[in-house]
Amino acid sequence: MSSTETFKFVLILLVALVALELIARRLRLPTAAALLAGGIGIAFIPGIPPVTFDPELVLILFLPPLLQDGAYYTVWSDFRRYLGGILWLAVGAVIFTTFAVGAVVHAVLPSLPWGACFALGAVVSPPDAVAAKAVLGKVRLPRRLNVLLEGESLLNDATGLVLFRFAVAATLTGAFSMQDAVFSFFGLALGGVAVGVVIGFVVVFTLRRIVEHVFLAIIASCLTPWAAYIGGEALHVSGVISTVTAGIIFGWYQHDVFSAHVRLRGTSFWKVMIFLLEALVFILIGFSLRGVVERLGGLDAAVHALGLPILAVLGAVILSRFVWVYATDYLRIPLARLVGRKPSPPSPRASFLLSWAGMRGVVTLAIALSLPESMPGRDLTLAASFVVILVTVVIQGGTMAPVIRWLGLDRAAHEPTHYLNEGQASALIDKAQLDAVRAVAYDAQGALVHPRLLEQYTYRLSVTERVASSPPDTDARGRQEHYDVILAAVAAGRAEMLRLHRAGKIHDDLLHYIERDLDLQEIEAMNDREAPQA
């Protein structure tokens, strides 16, 4: 396709994206599954030209911002607390799955070299950050499970990529050294952390100096994931870990670096960009099926030639995760006792959910597409990768919510916490604001110069203290109705504003000023209505 045709095609995909999102919401389907199925359907429409992907472009375009989006909102205290469990999944489970899939493939196809079998295992072993985020963002889980799954999805790509590179090199050259592989893995990981730390603090340093230039600050913050990823890859360390590290640092410091203007506008821009990238990823994955089927000589030929090996790969991918998660859940008890810690008892329900939540996505597809043409078993790897993505996203991802309810983990999500609730935190913040107002409310002679401000902040603190001291059920009972009234008042004000403007009684400049004030009132009311209670 020419450049103009490519641009028109992208516009068509964006229109399809909107339609598929609306269909998914109307039918209450998982969005990722609807986009994936839509991509498959569009790809086989007569007259649609074949679409080819540059795997390096797919990785560098989609992966860095989507990784940073997860890292940016990572709760560092939770991540640090559960780092051991995250590494069990992000490193241990990926390695175990790689070897399990490799062994199963070699048993089914003994003629395929061991290196090619393990390369296939490395391709399908890491659950994907994009797929995990698309599913986990729509369900409610206990904090520990959510941290484990999101943390795993941020780090496991690095493990899969390292295993893949060594397996391909071993297949094509016939040489492999376990010692070199281990040293290389730790070198890539530690180097990625170092590069991410440097880039993260450079970004924070830069933003502090340009934050008054709103659009420049937003552009600089949006370039951060690509700077971290490209910088890491250029220095031959893990670009994935570099991006995650920089994202965690950036997310930690943005609270005192960004101004309100930068945060509100930048967050809006960033969320739209991430939504488009996530949606396009799943549509493009659906498109990739056409190339795989055509390369194998049609759907019937592909099923006849590769049906059994693909089913074996799919079974090994799903079962190996169950084996690893359940085994390590019981193994951690004696290990914890060895280091003098009191372990929590095993949870079969939590282990089942961790085992079921193994959705694959863009990384699996991009790695599979990057296989050299001379690689043995390349077509099998491509076909198996697509089937694994399709089944894990549609079936596992699509059934996450009912599985959570079936296991009773939606009730366990309301776990006790040592954190303050919204009312308690608001009371402390309002007290700090009142103290600041009191400090300047009187002049040097003791005369009150800001009576309205003092009255306003005093009243505000009294209200929040009353709400904070009320029982949780009393606080929650009228919460929805309270903010519905505020939103109705905002809507009435907006209608009156438009009536005055349409009647020619207020100028457009005043219209925009009042509209911005009403917008902020509406945003504040909606945020307060949805604020977490603990």
C-alpha cells in the first residue's frame, strides 16, 4: 500500500475500533475479545489488502508506552512487598513454561530440533502486560492478587525475550552455554534497572524546569517510555526493565513535579493514546491470522498439518502454569520458615485464579514474527502463537469475571487495610489547608483580613470531620444521592449558561470561562462519588 492508502486504512481501523468497542459494551463482551474477533473478521473481507508487520516496529511502537502505563500507576509499597511472588511468576513461571512447552513439542515432533522447540516455548511463555491490563482493569480482586498479576506482566517479557534469543541462537549455531545464559540474563536485568533509574531521574529533573510550559511538559513525559526502551536496547540491556523502572520512578515523583494543568491535560491525552494503542494491538493481532493461514496454504491445510502440535502447545501452556502456581504456593511455606518468616497458608482459590490469568498478547505475536525465515518450525510457531493468544484472551480473559465470582474472590476483595479511608484523609488535608489560611488570615495588628476564606475552610473541615467520624454504612448510604444532586445542579447551571449564550446575553469569552468552572465542578463531583472508601 502507498503512504496515502496506509493512512486511509488506519482511519478505517479507528472507525472499526469505535464500532467494536460499542458492540462489546452493548453485548457486555470483553473488549479485548471483541477487538480480536473484529480484526479477524476485517482481515478476511474480500478486497482488504494483506497487512504485513515489522516485528521490531510493533515492539517499539506499542510496548514501551503500554509498559509505562502499568508502571506509572504501580503502588511501589505493594510492588516491593510482593516482589518475591512477582519474581516467582515473572521469572520462574516463564522459564518453567518454556521448558514444559519445549518438551511437549519435541515429544509430538521428534524431528524438530530442541532449540526450535524451546524457542517456541519462549514465544508463548510470557503473559502479556497489554492483555492483563485490558482484563484486570475491569474486575475487582484482592490487593495481593492484583499486584502479583500486574507486576508479573511488567517483568516477564524480559525473561521471555532473553530465553527466546538464546534458543534461536542455539538452533542456528548449534552452540549454547548455560553459564553464559545465566550471566547474560542478570546482566540484562541489572543493566536495564540502571538505565531506567538514570533516565527516570533525568526526566524528573527536566520536568521540574519546564513544568510551567504545559504542552512541552506533556510531550516530554510522553516521550519517556520510548527514551527508556530505546536507551536500554542501544546499551544492550533489557529495554523492558529499563522502561518499567523509569515508569515507576516517574509515577512516584510526578505528584510533586506536575502542576494541576499539566496533570489534568496530560492524563487526558495519555489515557486516549493508551486506549488507541491497546485497541489497535488486538485488532492487528486479529489481522495476523490471515498471513499465517495464507502462508500455510489455507485453513484446512493448516489444521491438517499443525492441528495436533498446536493443541499440544496450548495444553502445555495452560497446564504448566497451573502446575507452577500450585507447586510454588505450597513450596513457599518451607522456604519462608527457613528464613524465619511466618508464611500465610496456601490458598487454592487464589492459586486457581493466578493460574487462569495467563493471557498472551502483543509480545508473543511480535516475537513470533521476528523469527528468521531459516528457523526450523517457524510456521508452527506462528500458528501456535496466534491460537494461544486467541484462546487465552477470548476464553481465559473473557471468563475472568465469572471465575472470580465463582471462587468468591470478589467478596475477598474487601479486605481489611491499615490505610486511611477517604473521609479520614480528607479531614487531615482540610486541617492542613485551614492552618495555612489561619496563618495569613490576620494582619500584623491582629485584624481579620480574610474572613470569607477563614469561614469557608473552617466549615469545610467541620463537614469532613463529621463524615470521617460517621460509621462506614452511614457514610455510604447517601453518598450516591449526594453527588447526584451536585451533578444535577451542574447540569442545570450548564443549561442556563447555554440559554444566556444562545440569547446573545453573554459573550463567548465569558461562556468559555464559566464552562471551564462548571467542568471542574462536574469532574470533582464525579471523582468524589467514585472515590475509594479505604
